[in-house]
Amino acid sequence: MTDADERLNLADPQQRPRFTGLATFFRAPVAESAEGLDIALVGVPYDGGVTNRPGTRHGPREVRNQSSLMRRINQATGAAPFASARVADIGDAWVAKPFELSGAHAEIEAFFAQVKAAGARALACGGDHSISLPILRALAGDAPLGMIHIDAHADTGDNYGGSRFHHGAPFKIAVDEGLLDPKRVAQIGIRGSMFDPDMWKFSHDSGMKVIYVEELEARGWRACMADALAFVGDGPIYVSFDIDALDPAFAPGTGTPEAGGLTMREAMGMVRMLKGRDIRGADMVEVSPPFDTGGLTAMNGATIMFELLCVMAGGPPVPTGHPEAPARV
Amino acid sequence: MTDADERLNLADPQQRPRFTGLATFFRAPVAESAEGLDIALVGVPYDGGVTNRPGTRHGPREVRNQSSLMRRINQATGAAPFASARVADIGDAWVAKPFELSGAHAEIEAFFAQVKAAGARALACGGDHSISLPILRALAGDAPLGMIHIDAHADTGDNYGGSRFHHGAPFKIAVDEGLLDPKRVAQIGIRGSMFDPDMWKFSHDSGMKVIYVEELEARGWRACMADALAFVGDGPIYVSFDIDALDPAFAPGTGTPEAGGLTMREAMGMVRMLKGRDIRGADMVEVSPPFDTGGLTAMNGATIMFELLCVMAGGPPVPTGHPEAPARV
Amino acid sequence: MTDADERLNLADPQQRPRFTGLATFFRAPVAESAEGLDIALVGVPYDGGVTNRPGTRHGPREVRNQSSLMRRINQATGAAPFASARVADIGDAWVAKPFELSGAHAEIEAFFAQVKAAGARALACGGDHSISLPILRALAGDAPLGMIHIDAHADTGDNYGGSRFHHGAPFKIAVDEGLLDPKRVAQIGIRGSMFDPDMWKFSHDSGMKVIYVEELEARGWRACMADALAFVGDGPIYVSFDIDALDPAFAPGTGTPEAGGLTMREAMGMVRMLKGRDIRGADMVEVSPPFDTGGLTAMNGATIMFELLCVMAGGPPVPTGHPEAPARV
Amino acid sequence: MTDADERLNLADPQQRPRFTGLATFFRAPVAESAEGLDIALVGVPYDGGVTNRPGTRHGPREVRNQSSLMRRINQATGAAPFASARVADIGDAWVAKPFELSGAHAEIEAFFAQVKAAGARALACGGDHSISLPILRALAGDAPLGMIHIDAHADTGDNYGGSRFHHGAPFKIAVDEGLLDPKRVAQIGIRGSMFDPDMWKFSHDSGMKVIYVEELEARGWRACMADALAFVGDGPIYVSFDIDALDPAFAPGTGTPEAGGLTMREAMGMVRMLKGRDIRGADMVEVSPPFDTGGLTAMNGATIMFELLCVMAGGPPVPTGHPEAPARV
Amino acid sequence: MTDADERLNLADPQQRPRFTGLATFFRAPVAESAEGLDIALVGVPYDGGVTNRPGTRHGPREVRNQSSLMRRINQATGAAPFASARVADIGDAWVAKPFELSGAHAEIEAFFAQVKAAGARALACGGDHSISLPILRALAGDAPLGMIHIDAHADTGDNYGGSRFHHGAPFKIAVDEGLLDPKRVAQIGIRGSMFDPDMWKFSHDSGMKVIYVEELEARGWRACMADALAFVGDGPIYVSFDIDALDPAFAPGTGTPEAGGLTMREAMGMVRMLKGRDIRGADMVEVSPPFDTGGLTAMNGATIMFELLCVMAGGPPVPTGHPEAPARV
Amino acid sequence: MTDADERLNLADPQQRPRFTGLATFFRAPVAESAEGLDIALVGVPYDGGVTNRPGTRHGPREVRNQSSLMRRINQATGAAPFASARVADIGDAWVAKPFELSGAHAEIEAFFAQVKAAGARALACGGDHSISLPILRALAGDAPLGMIHIDAHADTGDNYGGSRFHHGAPFKIAVDEGLLDPKRVAQIGIRGSMFDPDMWKFSHDSGMKVIYVEELEARGWRACMADALAFVGDGPIYVSFDIDALDPAFAPGTGTPEAGGLTMREAMGMVRMLKGRDIRGADMVEVSPPFDTGGLTAMNGATIMFELLCVMAGGPPVPTGHPEAPARV
């Protein structure tokens, strides 16, 4: 083995050939629990809250699979999350009794409560968007959190199919329960046709900032995200990224696709603008592998998770040669 | 059932779970004929005019299938087409004798003549682009129509394969027959390699406005569409949207794909600019399901049809919270 | 139009080009209810009872789509079900409140109770296998029914995931509720690995006849089916065909595939042996389009439904030239 | 290069790595015409005769592509067709005027007439089954030919869609025109539902031998093929293999699939039984790549063509170690 | 949680919902090494020895993924391998220097030598078939082993592409090196076309028993496998199962498919006949996910591995109700 | 045949129906060697240098297949490469001994040396990116070349897997060997995560101009490409286009996809800006068909090759009606 190969340290599973080894998120080490971690990577293979096409229960496995394509360092920002934070894949917040929605949510909440109790922050991979509610229940402390929410749907709907807890409503309930402060919630990428003109009434009435995709097309993602960040302010936030924020050409594998969404350049750019924020937890949800084509959605979902990890991990960036990373010397 | 569920009226098939029921366009009601309708949704499962890859005969069925993802109200504009117009799916203008192109066109023309006789306007789903010719024959009245034509190809070609009537020539013939006024025809999105430098000679010679995709890339879709609308003027028009106007990343399932096309944000924005125009009929053509991947092309085709329906239906928009819709009160 | 074309009566939607028209089961007419029908074709787009891979909620639509490939007459048997029985597609037994399993079953049961009240027999298309339970609740009368059950799994399991009503248990509950007589239930094609050696204990203990696929490989399908029919006897029966009875090469699109299953020649042959039996209702379940490849599973599911329809419809067969059909004269 | 590599002569394109080089049938040499050949491999990229799903115009290219998997020698029989006959790919019998069915057939006939005039026999790759008619017109000489016809459909139908010449009728017309002797035509694998009980009336009335797939399931392929060969006798024959004879699990990529068909072991065995017959020409038709999954149908189609080539080429077999090949010494 | 749910012990990852958790082979526990194990499950993600289509480097990951569909007990035989043997997934025998074939083989050999040194037997998942050679080098002891080899190809070829060590030659070299006793090697399922009539000359000359697929079609798999077992005798053996032994309808995802292969019923039946044999190691190779459709090949590969595990694990079977398992009491 | 059809000269294979004929690049004529050519189109079916997902050995065949969609004339520029240059497909630079990387490179170099000796320039289709090295060795003359390099990766890495010659390192070696002048090398589109912050250290240290995708997003492709061209200057250059420069939505079928890449409108625009440069050779690499979906990547790769051919061919453009082509008169 040459000097060069040694610099690429094959003793580190994250540097081995990427098709080898068990598929964990970003080939991070496996941990039994969140004890001793800064950031816990968690799968939530649950899709009991979907109202249309199912399949996100298979999301964590395929996102793990595609996340092997990620490497350790973010070239564009110099972030080195595995060096600056203790990160591990702690497995799945799986559900023993999937046939009843609120009970399933309680199981998920219990898992994330343990993560919080261990002093770690969670970066979750759904599953459907209903899982954000039990995660917020577990993570929100004494005061409600702000939120950056990138999605095609505001997910502040009413009852549907006899339930309040489906994947189109988590953030209404979260506000109702005092987990989120709607005055510090910004929703970006919203679009699509509606059953009812009042579908996202709660977002508007409660004072959330709703940035439709048409505004993003007109003004550009930088300006929109800057507005959103100004609206949310510097306090603690949660970040929720629904993969259907992306255009279906970039994310066909999702349950409720809406034409006319974000490109990955836009989405990655917006996530990178979260750098320096006080992120208490985050999720990337709604990757549905049975509807995916060639793993594209899972790969883009894994990429978004990696960008989220980079802004959550903090710590000093490293020089990569990129003008936005520290200068090489 | 709660108040909220009642507001989502499940007695209305358009509000039921979207995977249920027979697949009609937008889950609109089925009608035996166009009598009593303002807008008739029509499938034209015919691809006898293709010169390269076939399969658009399967287009109407798959577009119907994917159109279940659409809902009743256009969030971005507030259009509520099913409230402001009488709309139904009247089935297919199918062809009994498919093996002879001009005879097949006569069958299609007869179907659309009945739609017109019933006082309804047609929104058609192809099929290949040759079907625009018999539709125009049925719809054009005493004076030729203008046209907004969004496509990768000008489709004003000459004879090919021994026939004048293939899918690369309908609009030349339509001008020759006095169905279209070339001075009021704008073609947008044109691109692709050519067999012959004179391939779209007729468009140029007859005075059509041809906006190439390179101009759209340089100047933006708003400016290009504004020019096209100004060129076409306020008189009665036909709208023809060939799905191959989209980039193949957005519409792989089509017979004559050309790299470097429109995104869905661009395409949807351009169709919305048609609001208020006197649209006498419209089509969305060339979705070829056998070449599609994961239904993406059919879904985007259904979305374009929905946007066309919204601008055709007219009527008062409803408040949705979107800044371009009426204000909520 | 020639004499020959007239014999192929294009006024009949079932004889038109098969890619045209709305997709109903076998392009049968649509009916609002089962009134006046002998056999009602019903979709049950529900998969809330699955324990592994979801997606069968999309089964009815894709089976309808592929069923367009079927024609009116069974060449091998001469059965002409649309001539000998009044048959229509009455749409879907859809579920308004999908998030709670037993409530969903009650909705399904109510739909089939109406079919029975109208005097029609139902041929259902799932959905997951849990739907057989509410169908049996609706159809079983004073005395329990016998059953021919072709499947990879006996589906007589215990509680799982906190519920008795999942898709691995309907027939245990049906026996418990007196809907099925286990001494007249034959299960064919059983195979696959097990969580627990007692998984199908109830089938054995209750006296059902369980024919494993290894016996079918060794003795042939004719002998096995003959045994099953002798066991079940001449009384009234229900027929349940789980598409995962087929080998995954023939039915990849299903939630719980098990290697080593039936071929379509075997499956079609077995269903044809049901001719003359007193079939009170039947289902074909577990087609999961998101896991299908090229529509193969849906097409085979539609074919099995057609064979079931042929044996349910009864009536005089017609001469087709096949040696098992009546002689041509 | 070692001795072993030299035995595998890489100067021969048929022995190079199989993914290299232009895709010709079996990587055979290209020839401008059939002059000097014993067997001409010909593509017929025409699907203007289809009545349901199109796409076989793309068949020759994909069959050529997959045929690279074939090698030079038939292990099971010892046939070495490229050693025992002069074989080349002479390109496509393409159609300049595809929009009119009988004219297209005339173009195809003219191509095959040249093949015959050159003294070569043709092995054609469709294209839809209508192409067998112009091929027979070109090949049949003074006396009508016999035929072994392996297919799901008898293809002896009447007018359809206003035409006599579609892909469900070639062999009726061929008998009418004296190209085939129905008393020496055997059709094997017939099955599927019917529009009309008289659909294959002509086969029965004219005296063809029709072997349904149910007979093949009951008696085995050897016995059925032996009967067919005895019926056809030793005179000159044409061989037509429609890929839809195979079960859709083996050939999903075809326009008119019918469940319950042949396996490849059966099909290959039957073709091998043609050894020693006086085969004047042959075709393998109806591979439709847009409906294929993973190239399986094209690969099986190429395999059938290779087996046909082996029995057409004749000449001394070589020892391969297989008990049915000559003994190794 | 009910008694029934407790019997299904969700504390055991192998009994949890199958889409949850990290994908290990059969959801077996992960182990750092083979110490303390009876059977070590090993992935070998290496395809540097392929001569045609690559991709088997991705095999172990996808086979692990699909193996989640397996459960703990073999219904047909009562084998309970996880109860009767200590089994774990010890990860991948990955290759640090993939660009040189014989060096890569040395890396693989070293990994398996450690397994043997730990006193465990290995069940490997390829990778291409060249990996059997380094495994045999590691496992073979003082005397050469016998082998049951199920495959489309004898893999006893000569140099190719300048190398002796490709995936078409491992067993010739293994005999040359004294690792295998050719008089105790049986090869089953052999078929396909050949570059050279002498391609498997070494198998015949060295005295291996070669059972071609045509013999299997004629005599049945039971008789052929019985012959093979009698030929191999009761001594220690290696078992190598190349997934291309299956027909491409059952295993499209492989590098060198050959039409006309085994069904899964045949393959599973043959592997079960190995019960009671002295199996020193085994592999299942040549699953190539990039060429797979819907995971079918990986699922069938995982099933074959499970059947191999069952016959390797030995120990007392449990009653399952199946007539070939112990009787229930 | 009409005048119009005659203008479309069907005697020219490039004007025949595009699904007909053998698949050569752009349906160009086949030539045995580069003698007498200006530009030689060459496939290089070699992927022995990949570090992650393989499959580009199948690239040339599928790019040839999809390139049939191209026609003779570039509408946007008026380039008519087949009229202004002698162009042919000279087949593949295939590798006889693929198992050893540097030997394989020597075989490739020898092929391209013949092209150069014949006085032709080569336009190559990979294959993995390692092939650029032997091509440069063959083409570079006395002085090092400049290069426009469009890619997600700088490919100036160090040893990996024990080899200097893998697909992530060709341009470091090319500089080391004096084939490229790093002061005249511009790399555009660079992005993606990294194993090591120094991964592209060589690019920076040697003085190459590296334009990251974030700069392209911020400043636009025109400005970036103008900078790159200014940096490279007017001297002789090589052009290397790695298909992974495109966003995975546009190019899913590649071995090392990186989210957030170029659109085809951007990529085509940049290639067209090369007009008038002194291009000594070019390649388009890393299309991996086994990972492609629906041929999209191969079609986009063929389109890029066509644009490269247009700028390489030079000669007078023809009037097409496009404003950037010569005026029609």
C-alpha cells in the first residue's frame, strides 16, 4: 500500500470501496443507543400516516443504501461532520403496533425521547411526514421551537380519513400542542393543487411565513431563504425537509409528488444557508422506494441528509480548495 | 365524521382517496357526450402518425391514471375549474380503422365536430401530434384561429414516408386549409437536430413567430411568452402543448425526445399566462407510456392539462392564501 | 365496414381496440350498484392490513388497466361469461377512515352486504388479504361456507403488531366467527419460511386441508386440486386467490413474495377445475403495483380474475375449436 | 497471448468480448446483400399491422443487441452454424412508406425476393407478425409450403380495423394466396381469450393442426412437436415463431401477451426437433422492446433465432461433450 | 402486547417487521469475526473476474437487502438454522487492491483463512464466480474436496483475456492445485452456446460428472441430483451455486444469462437434497443487481442461501405441520 | 415518392426511419480504419478503472443506440458536420486483456495512435474516465495540450486501490507525463463530497482553473465558460466531457453520480461555445447503461457527442431559420 493509499485510510469503513460493508447512513459506525453521541442518525420506517401512495416504510433502508455514495467531507463548505461531531447510526425507531396511528406515534416519540435524554441531537430519515410530530414532542423543551420547513405541502391540514395525525397535518398539531412557535415557522416550496381552498388556512392564520414556489422561481432561492431565516431568527429551530419539495424529475419516488418543484442545486444551497443556526433536530422524509426510479430519490434524500448533517455538526471547516471553504495554505 | 372531514366532501369522487375509483381525467364525472358541458375532456388514443417511436395510443389511459393526483383547485391562481365550468370526461375519440391515416383523421374529426355542435370546448389528450389537424378541422369556424404552440418541433414539415398527415406536419396543413392564421401562430421551445435545414421553412415563410429554446434560456420564459401572446393577440386561439417541449429529464416518455427542453416550472408558468384568452380548444399530446419511467411523463402531462383546464374554465378564482390568488378575508 | 368487422361489433366497448376507453374490469359496463346483476366486479383498494411491503391499495386500478387485455370468451373452456351472466364493474369498496383497521373492515363489509342484498355475487380485487374477512362477513349466510384457498400462506395466523385483523390472519377469524367451515377449507400452494413453527397451527388443528407446494411439485396440480375439491365437497364455497401463490417470476408485484410458487399454467388449470361448483363469492388479492415489473403481476391477476369469472358465470359454453369447448358444428 | 487465448481467436469479432463492436445478429459479419450467402439474417422493423400494443419496430435493434450474448456453437446439439453455412447480417428490410399497410408489405416482399433471387434462405426478425405474409410471398415457389407455427395465436383471423393485412391474419391470407398448404400447417401453443368464438375458424376449417397449450401441458412438448412434425411431413416448410408463444414471465415485451405459455426449455427443445427438415425460411417476431423488462424478451428472442439458425444451417455437428452432440475422441 | 405477540418475540431483530433495521443476511446478528461461530455469512463484493457484464460487486448488499424477506424456520424441512447453529453476518471480504486479479484473490483467501482458523464454516455471497477459487484455497485441507456445483457453466475454462483467474475458470485451477477431486465433482444445469467446442473439455477429461439441463428436463431434478450425490459420495464437499443456473425469467440480474435454466422449485428441491452431507463451505454467486429487475434475482439468491444455510446448520428439525418436517404432537 | 420525400433522401441511412439499420454513432457510415477521415468516432468499451459502480463498458453500444435520435444538422448553430467533414464510426478500441489496467491502457493508446497516424481527429465514447489518459498519450504531440474538462470530479487524484491509473486520476498523470499543460486546463462543474480535503490538491497546486458548480449556479454558465475559454486560450486543446457533470436527474446512468449538477441546456450551451477552437480530440465518458433509466443518460451522452462533433467539424454553417445560424435568403 502506497503513501497515497494510506492517506485514504482503508481501516476506516467510510473510506473503503463504497459498495462494501453493511449499509448504514453514510457508512457511519453503528451504535446501540445515542449515549455519547452528538448527533444520532435514526431511521423511522413508518408510513401509517399516508393519505395517498404508501412505501416510505422502506425509505430508511434505501436511503442508507444510497448514502454510501456520500464521503466524509463537504467540498463546497469544508464541513467535516464526522471529525467535528460524534456521529453514529443508531438504527430504526421502528413501530411494534403499526395498525393504530396515535399509538405508533407514541412508540416513535419514546425512541426520540431517549435520544434527547442521552444529550444527542437527532437527524431522522422517514417514513412519512407524520413522524415529525412525535419527534417534535420528544425534542421540544420548555419553549416552542422555530422551524425551517422545505416542502411542497404546508402539512398544516385538518382531520382527514377520520384522523388528526396523518402526514398532511403534523405541524398544525405541533402548534396546537405548543411544540412550534408559528411566528418562527417558515415554509418554503409550497405548491400543488388543492381539495379545499382553506387547505393551508392554519399556516396563514397562525402567522407562519409561507413561501410559494412561484416566489422562489421569481426571486431566486437565496433571497427566499434569506427571508425565511430572518423570519425564523436566531433561536432554536427544527428543520424538516420533505423530499417532495424537489421537482418530481429529481424525486419521483415519493407519495405525493407535485410538478414544478426545486432542483437539487437550489435545495442544497438552501440547506447550506442554515450554517450556524441552533438546530435542535432535523428530518428528511417521504422517500418512497417502491415509486423510485433507479434510486434517484433515495440518493437525493441521502444528499440532503448529508447537507443537514454538515450544518448540524458545526465545528471548524477544512480547506478543500473550494472558494467557500477555508483557504488552503 | 368530523366537521373537517365533512368539508372534505367524500361524497364527491374528486375528494375521495386518490387511488380509488375508475380513472377518469382528474376524476371528473363521465358523460356520454358533450351535451350540456362547457369543457369536454377527450382522449385520442391514436398514434398512427408517428415517424419514430410509437406508444402514444396508450397516452390517454395513463394520463387519466396519473391525473388522479390532481385536486380541484389551483393553489397558485385560485382557479376552481370544476366550480366555474361544467366539465366531464366524455371518453375517447377512438379510431375504428387505424391502418389508414387520413381515414383515421376523419373519424377523429367527426368526434370533435360533435363536441363543437354540442356547444362545448374540447381539451384533448393525445395520441400523437397528428391529431391536432382533425381537431382543428372540427373546431375552426369561419375565420382561421391563432395558436399558442409549445413544442420542441414546429411540426410544419413536408411529406414524410409518403404521407402529408404525419405528426410532424399538422400545422402546415392547417394553414394550407385555412384553419390557422400563421400571422397569429407562435411556436415556443423549438430545438433539436434536423434532417434538412429547411425542415421548418414553412413556419418562417408563412410568418409564424418561432421562439427557440436558446432564446428562452437567454431571456427567460416570461418575456418569451409575453412576446408570443402579443404576437397572437386577443382573438380566438387554439393551444397545443406537445409534451416533448419539456426536457427529457421531465418527460422521458415521448416519441421524439430532444435534449435541452423546458422545466415544469417554466411550462406551468407559461400556461398560466394564457389566463383570460379566448381559447377555443386545446390539446396536450405525445405522452408515450411505454417509454415513460415511473409515470413521470404522464403525471407532468396531466399537470399541464390541469393548467390548461384552469385557464379555459375562466370564472372567479377562490382565495387560497397564495399571493396570486384572491385575498383571503 | 366489412361483414367481418361487423361480426367484431365495435359498438361493444369490449370489442373496441383494447387500449381505448376507461379502464374497467374486462372493459365491462359500469354500474352504480349491484342491482340487477348476477356478478358484481368490485375493487377493494385497501392495504391497511399488510405486515411487510404495502401498495395493494393501487391493485384495483392496475388490474383494471391490464384486464383490458382480456376478451369476452374463454377459448380453452368456451365459457362466455358476459353472455351467460349479467356482469358489471360497480367500482370500489373504498374506505373513508383508513387509519383504523377494524373500522375499515366494517366499511368494506357494508359495501359487500349491499351486493349480497341486491342478489348478486361478488368477484373482488384486492387490496391486501385482510379484505377477505369483511367480504366473508357480508356473504356468509346461516351456515359456514367451504373455501378453496390458493396462496403461499395459510393466513390463519395469530395477533401480529397488536392486531388480530392483519392480512396474515383473516381465515382464522373467519372460522372463529363461524363464517367458514374448516372441514371444508382446502389451502393450496403453501410454502415459505416461518417466524414460528406454529404459524399455521390453526389450519392444522381446525382440520383444514393444507397442500404444500412440494406436494404439488411431486404429484402435479391436477391431482392436488382434485383432492382439494373432494375435500371441500359440493356445498357452497368461497374462492380466495392470493397472487403470491404464483412464483415471483410470474408475480413479482406483491407484498410477501415466496420463491418456488405456481406457474400460470398450473394456476389457470386449477381455477378451471372449479367449473360447476357453487361459488358464492371470490377474490383475487395482493397485487401490489409499486413492486410490479412491467405490469406482469397485474396482468396475471386480471387473468386469474377472468378465469374465476368464467367458472362463476356458468351458463352454456360456446364452440371455439378447442377440444375442451363444445364441438363446432 | 497464450495458446489458450489464441484458440479463442480474438481476430474473430464473434469471439471478442461480447459487449464490444457494432451490434449485428450474433455479431455475424455485415453484408450489403444476400449474394454468396446460405443464410441471410434480416431485421424487419415494421409494426404497422398491430392491433393493440405497438413497439415491435424496435425489435430488430434490441434483438441484435441481446444476440451478442450468443456464441458460435450450440453446446446441446453440436451445431456450428457459422462454420457449416455462409451467414451474414444483411441489415433491415425497412419501409419507406409506413403509413399504408399493403404498400409496406410490398416493400418488405421486394427485399425478401432479392434474398431468394440471390440463392439464400432468410431468417427474419420482426416486427409484427404481419410481416410473415410478404416474406411468404417472396419465398413461396411453385408449390405451397408447409409450416411449423409456434405462437399463442393462430393468426388466421378476418378483417380487423378495416384491413385484411394486420398481424392477426397473415396465415389466412397466405393460404388464400396459395403460399401455404393448410394440410401441412401445424400451430402450437395456441391459447388466450377471444373476441369471437370463430376467431380461428379458418385454421380449423382449412385443416390446419392446432395444438393448444393445454394439450402441451398435458402431454408434454416432445409428443406435441412430434405430432406436429408428422403432420407437416418432410416437404419444404416455413417456420414462424411468435415470441408471445412464451409465457409472459419469459417474454413480457410483446404486444399481445397471453398468460400460461411456454417456457424457454420447452421452446428451445421444440425448435431443436426441427433438425434435418427442409426449412426454406423462418422468422421470429413480435419482440416489443418498449414493453420489455431488462431485455429478457429480446434475449429469449435472440436465443430462439440462434436455435433456428442452427437447424437451418445444417452441416456436421462438432463434439462438445454433450451427450446429444457427436462423441469427443 | 398479547401472548401471541410475545410468542413472536419482537426483541429479536429477526422477528421485527422485515423492513426495519440494518440489512444483514437474514437479519442475523453482526459479528466482528468468525470466532465462536459455527457458520459465518460473508459477502464478497468483487467482480474483477468477469468476462462480460459486470455488477456483482453490488451483489452482497442487495442480497442482504432482499434476505430480510426470509424468516427463521424452513417450513418445508423444519430446519431451524439459527437455533441449531451459531450464525452471524461477519461483513465483507472486501478487496483493497481491485485492479489486479490474483492479488485480489489473495486478499479474499486471507479473509476466509481466518474464518477457517476460527473453526467456523463459511457461507459466501458473491461477487463473481472467480471468488470460489480463493475460498477453496482457504478451506481445502489436506485432501481435496468433492463439490456439488449448480450452474449454467462448468467454469473449467482456459485462459481468457490474458488471465487464468477469471470467473469462467476457477474449478480448473482448483483441480490443478489439488483443492478439488474431479472424481467427486458433479456439475448440474450446464447449458448455453460456446465459443469453442472444447470449452469444458477439462470437466470431461478430468472425470467430473456433467449433467446438462437437457438431461434434467428429460429425467427430472430428483433423479439428476440423486445421481450427482451418489457420484460425489459421503465425503467432505464444497457447494457452489451460480445464480445463472436459474432460467433468466427467475434470475435476470446476472452477468452471463443463458436461456432454458432451472426454476426455483427445482433449485430449492435440489439444495434440500444436500441434507446430511458434510458441507465444508458454500457460496451463492453472480447476482448482479444493476441488471436485476425488481430485486427478483437478489431475492432468489437470498432464498438459495437460506436453503444452503439450512442444510449446513444441521441440528434437529422442528415440527411445522409440513409432511416432510417432524410430526406435530 | 414526392419531391418532399426526395429532399429527404432515404438512400442516405442517416435520413431513413431512425429505428432502422445497424446502430452506429449518429448512423454514420462504418469504416475499417481512420484512413481518409477528418473525424473518427470511436467507442472505448472499457471500465477497468472504476472505483465504485461499473458498467461503462456497455456505454458505447447504448450511446450508439440512442444516437440514432440525432439528425444531420444542428438547428441552433447551423453546423452540418457530415457535410463539412469526413466522419465515420470506426468501431471500438476494445481491450484484449482487460484484467490488468496499465496493459489495457496500452491497447487503447495503440488504437488511437493509429487514428492520429491516419491524420484524423478522434471523438471517443467511453468507457470510464481512465481512458482519457491513453487517448492523450496517443494524441499529444510535441507540446502539451490545453483542455476544457466538464465534470463533477477533477480526476487529478492520487493512487487508489493500489493503482495510479484509475478513473479518478488520469489528468494528474497526463500532466506528470507532459501531455497536458495545467496552466491551460479548465475544469468546470466540480462538486461532491470528498474522502480527503486534498483530493483535488493537484489541480490547485498545478495551476488548473477549477470552476465549482456553486460558481456556475451564481454567475451562470456563459460567464463561467467564457472564463474557462479565456484561461485556456487559443492553442490546441483536448475536450473531455464526463457525463456525471450533469445532474443525476439528467444522467442517472453513471458510476459516480453527484447531486446538484448541470442541466442539458447549460451543458449544450457550453459545448457550443467551443466553436472555432483548435480541438485535437475529445471524449464523452462514464455513461453506464446498467444504471440508466429509460436510456436518458445514453441519449444525453449522444447529444453531447453530437454537439462536440459539430464544433470539431468546423466548416460553413447552413441556414436553419434559427437566429444563431446563417440567415435564410
